[in-house]
Amino acid sequence: MWRRAFQHKGIRFKLLVYFLSLILLPILTIGLISDIIYTSSIERETNLHAQEIIEQIQKNVEFYISDMDHIEHYISQDPSMLAFFQIGNTLEPNRVSIETEVRRLLRTYTEVHPEIAGIVVVNERDLYISNEQYRISRDPLTREDWYQRAIASKGELLLISRPIGRNLTSGNQVNAEEVLSVVKAIQNPTTHEFVGVISIDFMLDTIEKMIQKITLGKTGFVYMMDAAGEVVYSPDNPVVYRINAQWLGDRSNRQFTQTINHNQYQIIFTQSEYTKWKIIGVFSFKETFKEASKIRFYTLIIAIFTIILAVILAFFYTSSIANPLNKLKNLMRKVQNGDLNVRFDNQYHDEIGQVGNGFNSMLEEIRNLIDLVYKEQQGKRESEIKILQAQIKPHFLYNTLDAIQWMAHERGATDLVEMIDALTHFFRIGLSKGKETLTVSDEIAHVRSYLIIQKIRYEEKLEYEIDCEDGLDHLLILKLTLQPLVENAIYHGIKARRGIGKVSVKAKIVQGMLYCSVSDNGIGIQPEKLKEIRQMLEKSGKDTSALQGFGIYNVNERIKLNYGSEYGLIFHSEYGAGTTVEVWHPLLEKLVILK
């Protein structure tokens, strides 16, 4: 249905649809594809950037924890520390010197590493030593949870974030909420038994300062979670407490999207094989794609402006094509209504200009053809009037000749009677009741009557011969076709010749046409005159008024006007030998009316 409706639309509408399709399709396609590619690129680059940041944080955290691990190892291998782990009770004589040496050793590390809030060493006999931390109650430290877990871990590093509830207090006013306790059981190098525990309180603000400087966009953040799922560090952000630790379980894909408070967040995390901690990065999709939305907005504005400009240009271009075509259409409608005076004002040099030139040439040719047809019809009417005049003139003579014939018959003038009889037949056939055509037999009889009269006039100087093929009686021929040719042969051929002249008239069928010829043995026609006659005979329908005195032109013109240019007269002549005029006429059968 739409296809049929489209086909009935004007060329302006069709061209406009074509132009806009060619313009809008690439714009929309490129716009959509580029938006998808750009959005995907932003998402990929943002995720990659966040991944790199999180991995860098993880490496830094692992570096600090590894450094604490090395410190504990160095402390445990010091001779004074090994001696401390072997103290049996408080009454040993060298205990004070050992503890003094251990305190000096611990002070050395705390002074070099300001990120250390305190170091405490506890042996299996519940003796402890520290420069910064003190026992709160007399409850044994060896029964503390952190001590028991360290011994149970058999030398593996134990990380306890925010060790709240320990039987220890800090003399430098450091809260348990502010530290990460790095705990490790110490093994006797000789017996390979675990003889105590070293605990280093690491200041969490060291990690916090490192993470606080890193942002994921404007509102994105990074936080840490220990192996137990407890938050080690997080910024002051309400989104943190809405992230379920179960979302970060053992999953292969460490990048996922989660809806929190009706907003979509991208969550990326890494898990350290060394510390078992997770570093989690969280950032908003809305913020990530804010720049993309801005670019999409400007792209849309540019696309709309481009489309408006394209529509304007499309209207201009289609008008440059459709307007001249509509002008041609309107001119053709005027021509269809009969106005042939219109012309296409051609201002174009392209195909439309060629069509306009063709239109003007066509109209000019039509006018020429109309003028030619008009002239032909006018010539035909003039010929018919001349024939009618030729008929009218002998009509008055016919009645008079009939009376003279009776008077000559009564007086016994036989030769006069014969001549008047021939002349009477000549006029009677010439009149033929106003008919334009005669049978071939009547035309031959008409010529014979004319020759009889001329024979009486010229006596022995003129001879004639008529040869008519059998079976031509039913065929028609334009009247007064042969008589003017015989008359022309006598007056322009034989009359100018010395001696006996002869006129031969023939009629037969040749090549599917009626062929007649009038020949004489007269003086003939000079070559220049013959050429002129032939040229005039070829100018059918054109001005031949200069030679209208020759009846041959009248005959030739009537045949061509009635039956076409392929018929007519052909002259053959040799000066001093004679002339032959051929008549080519269509085969026209007489209509027989049955009574």
C-alpha cells in the first residue's frame, strides 16, 4: 500500500525522500555506533584505570605488611630477644639486662619506622616487654585471643584490624581503632617449638593517607576489607555500609554492577594472596558516563542542526530539479489543450536543458507539420476547384455541341458529326458527374476521344496507339490523369517535330501498382529543362506556381496528395528522340453495389 502511494507522489517528494534517506541514514548510523563505541570505551578505560589504582594500592599495602613481617623476623632472630624468650621467671639474675637490651632493640625499630605505634613481645611464660604498651589487668596475655590465634597459626602472619578488647593499653594515646595489629608466633630455632608472640601495631592512617589521595571520579572511593569480611578502612561514605560482603565472595569476575539506593555502581576488587585482604573500588555509573552524556548531548545538537541544514539543502536541490520539470509538465498540458505557441525558456545546460530543447524542437516540428498539412490540403482543394472549373466550362459547351451534332447530321456532314461526337464523349467523361475517380476504361475512352479530335485536326501528321491490358476495367484512376499528358505530348513534343508524330498510351499492372505511360516521338526535352522538371515534380506540396502552366504538375500533385509521395509521375526524355511520362498509381478497385 505504502509503495503504491509513494509511486503516486510527485518527483519533488520522491527526490526529497531519497536525499533525506541518503543524509539521515549515515548520520543516525554513525551517531548510534559512535555513541555505543564511545560509551563502551569510557567504561573500559574507567574500569582499567580503577583496576590499576586498586592493584597499586594492594601492592603498597602488601609492601607495608611485608615490611612489618620482616621487622618481626629480625627482632625474633636477635640474641637478646632469643634470651628473653628463654627467661623462665622474674627472679633470673640477668633478666634486667636482657629486658634492657630488648627495649633498646624495639626502640630502634619504632624510631626508624614512625608508622609503628608500638611493639609488644610476650613469651610462653606470660612475661611481656614493650616500650609503648602496658597490661591493663593481671590477666595473662597468653590467654588472649590474639595470642592463641598467633600460636595456632604456627608462624603464619596474623593480621588483626582494630584489635579492640585486648588486655593492653598504649602509653602514647593511640586507640585500638587506629591501628592494625601484625601478629606472629616465634619459633625456637633449636627445639622448633613456638615460644612466644611478637605483635606490632601498625598505624592505619599510613594506609588511609595513601588511599585518601586516590579518587575514582568525583564520588568514587576505595576501601579495604580483611579476610574475615571486616572493613579495615573506608572513607566516610554511606554507600560502604550498604555493600554486602557476600557480593565479594569467591567469584571469577571481579568487576560487577550493583544497584545501591536506586543508582548503579561499578564495583571492582582485588584479593591479595599475601594478606588475604580485598581492595575494593566503587564508582557511580551515572558519574562515569556524565561526560559521555554531555558529548551525546552536543552530538545530538550537532546532528539536529545537520539534519535541519540537510533538509533545507534537500529542498533547494530538489527544487532545482523539480521546478523545471514541473514547468515542462505545465507547458505540455497547455500543448495538450491545443496551445502550440508555448516555449520552454531554457536556462539549463544539463539533461533538463536537453529535454527542454527537445520539447521546443518538437513543438516547432509539429507546427511545421501542421503548416505542411494545411498547405497540402489547401493545394488539394485548389486542384479540386480547378478540376471543377474545368468540368464547368465544358458543361456549357456540351449542350451546344449536342445541338450542333444534330444539325450536322441532318445536313449530311459525316466528318463533322464524328468530330462533334468525339468531342461530346470527351466532355461527358470529363464531367463524370463530379466524381474524382473514373474506371481505367473510362479514362482510356476519354483519351481516345481526345486523340480522335486531334487526329481530325492534324490529319496525317498525327498517329496514335492505345494498349490497355485486359482486366483493368474494375480498377479506378484519378480522372484527367492521362489526357493532360497526351495533350502535353502533342503540343510540346509532336507539334515541334517535322514529319509524322505518334503518341502511344499504355496501361497495365506492374509491381502491385497501376502503371500507365504516355510516349511520343517528338522533339524531346533538353537536359537542363528535364532536370528542372524532375526537381519540380519532387517538390510535392511546395511552391510550384512558376510552372503551373504545365498540366503535368497538376496531375502529379493530385496523385501525391491523395495517395502519398511514393506515387506520381516520372519523366524520361531524350532530346531529338522523344519523351515518355510514367504514371504510378495505386490499385483501387471499383465498389460493386448489388441490387
